[in-house]
Amino acid sequence: MNFEYSEEQRAIKDSVERLCARFDDQYWLDIDNEGRFPEEFYQAMANEGWLGICTPEQYGGAGLGIMEAAIMMRTVAESGAGMTGASAIHINIFGLKPVDIYGNEEQRERMLRPIATGTEKACFGVTEPNVGLNTTQLKLRAEKKGDRYVVNGQKIWISTAQVADNILLLARTTPLEEVKNPSEGLSLFYTRLDREKVQVSAIPKMGRHGVDSNELFFDDFEIPQEDLIGEEGQGFKYILFGLNPERILIAAEAVGLGMAALNRATNYANEREVFNRPIGQNQAIQHPLAASWAELEATWLQVLKAAWLYDNGRSCGAEANAAKYLAGEAGFTACERAVMTHGGFGYAKEYHVERYLREVMIPRIAPVSPQLALCYIAERVLDLPKSY
């Protein structure tokens, strides 16, 4: 068992670190204060080919694995870019996996290359009001009319919809009451986001102000037949192929953000003097920070295990959910401890750790709650009865 990065993986980490170093803390503070998309960072990642790290080479990508993508995403978050930097490119890494697997050749060429090269942006339209994580109960309706589908309904918490060119959309093509199994009758589309037929309303929120979250209202929004991915009614099965990679990547981002917070807290504890001694000399400061380092390092091993299993075609549902759960908790704790280490200054924006604490709530809540991640492990690993 070898825990050392390969030469290629070390090169990825080093190269992404150099790129991220061009975007300093002031850049990310400005992005957060202004609430604008980090376009300069996005284009820099695109220009150096990082957006297509997992996209097959024949469609403009590097054809690497989730392991390499996890290393990259941790590096981005750990640079101080946090969840803002990571979320700006997150969907490029895993989002169109269903198209790669279930799309036809024409779709792969048309849809994957622009995402891999950064010439187009996308958003992921699944979540709906009053449905939460019970995805099989989605109600957004896509009704077939000739060679087009007409969509009406609502989606919520859709990231990057303000800047997206396209949307990967899960919609119900057969009413819920007409299917035997609620997972049936859902279809997946990847299509242009026509803003004349889709109202995109930003949701004011506590953190990650540079990457928007939105409520979408569809009013006779038309999707051409050629933008249907795979078979009609099989969309729920298709999106499952993106769930484990997403959990792994967001876990990597949470570890990176936790490490960024820990690094800042450690530096501050070495510099800040109270009662004529650095506060880092006090065990009440040392021990929480040391515990966070241990928690984050252990979590990172779980992330790498889940990524290795996925890249080698092995079952990784339990490991991916465990990684997401552990990273959400360890990342949050590290960010909270970083604020407390700074004392009153931890509340000041110029020290950045308050931004980290606001942003770390994202991997704790999404894309699946910590409670449902634990439910998955309880049912699938411990063989306990389903609780919901």
C-alpha cells in the first residue's frame, strides 16, 4: 500500500498551487464583497486545461481520474480560494459525467468540449422546493410535443445559473401517479438556458457570494429532442453516476478549506502575543488546532480511498458518503477553531477566517445532509432497517 502521490499527481498539485498563487487573499475578499463571479480565476483554470481534468481526451480534456481531480480541488480550496474558487469550476469536473456515459457521440462532442475548454458554463438543475433530497418526487414537468419538450415548473438552489450558458436538467416526463416506481419517468436533458423562458432569481445568502445560488421559474421552456440524454424516463438512474464523484470532490474541497483555516490559525497563534508570550504556546490553543490537523488528515485518507475505488470501477457509495460526512464536520470544526484562535480579530473580514467559516457550511449541508450520509452507511454497511 503506497500513500505517496505519483509524479503526475505531484505535478498537478504544484501546477495548480502556482496558478492559485496569482489570486491572492485580497482578490477573494473583493470577490466576496462585490458578489461577482471569479471570471479571471475561471479563465486561468480554463487556459491551463484544468477544467477538463476528468473529460476524455478526445473531447478536449485530460482523461484523468477523480483522484487527480480531488487533489486539484483540495489545492484550490486550500489556496484561500475556498468554496468560492472551488464552486466556480466544480460542475466542469463531474457535472456532465452522465453525458459522457449515456450521451451519443454527437452529444459528447457538442456538449463536453465547451465545458472542458471553458468556452461555455453550465449549471445543474435538480433540486426543487418542497422536495428536498427526495429526488424521486420531483415535479418539474417536461411534456413531449412533437420534436420538443415543453417545460414548466420550478427549481431551487441552482448554482451558477446567473452566468451559465447551459443547464443539465432533470425533469418529469411521465407524471408521478402514472409510474410504478417513483424513480421512473424522470428524464435528463442538457440544453441552452433560454432566459426569455426561464426566470433566474438570485437567493441572498450568508457566504460564497461570488458564486450565485438561484431559484428558477420555467414558463413554456422548450428543449429540442436532440438534447435528451439517453432514454426518456431513465434520468434518475443517469444522475446517480455523478453522485459519488460529487461527494468525493466536495469532501476534498472541505478538507482544503479546513487546512486553509488551520494554516491561518497556526500562523496567527505564532505571531500574536498576550501576557508577553505567543498564544500558540498555550495548550488551550495548541490542542484544538492539533486535533483539527489529525481530523483533516484522517479524512483526506478517506477521500483518497473513495476516489481510488471509483477510478478502479469499484463500489464506493459508503466510502464517498463517509468522506463527505467526515470532511463536512472536520472542515467546519477547523474553521470554527480558526475564528476562535483569532479571538475578536476572527470576526474581522481582513483576517479571512470569518469568510472560511461562512463558506464551510456548504460542504456540511450539501449535496447531501450529514444525517442522510449516515443513514446511507447505516443501511448499506451496517444492514440496519431504513428509517425514512
